[in-house]
Amino acid sequence: VGGGETVKLVAYTLFTASIVFGIATISNDNLQDLKTGQLVGSTPWKQQVALIIGVIFGSAIIPPVMQLMQSAFGFQGAPGAGPN
């Protein structure tokens, strides 16, 4: 595998892993919220609405924060990234 192909494969692997970890994190958070709601006697449909709202806001907030970090610091190996 050539140098350019290796970089592409690493980028693809990191991208895929970030999606999988994001899904796993949100799933775990949702399960914990539903379990806690059951313990305190909450209704499931209200919890599910709140969880959907939380996922929507999380997916709306995280990308701009990541872009801000990219603009301010850069990511290792990305074009324009500083030495640190």
C-alpha cells in the first residue's frame, strides 16, 4: 500500500470509528436515562421525547465546536495544523 493510500485508509478508519463510538455513547446515555426514569416512575413517551430533543441539540452543537477547535488549533496531520 502506497503512502497516499495509507493516509486515506487511516482517515477512513478514524471516521468510521468516530461514528461507531458516537452511536455507542448516545445509546448508553439513552438506556441510562430510560432506566432512571423507570425507577422514579416517569412515563416512557415523555422520556423518549426528551431524549430525541437531546440528540438533536447534541448533533447541532458538537460540529460547530469541532470546527472551532479545528480553526483554533488544527488536528495533527491535517493541512494547516501547527507543530503542537
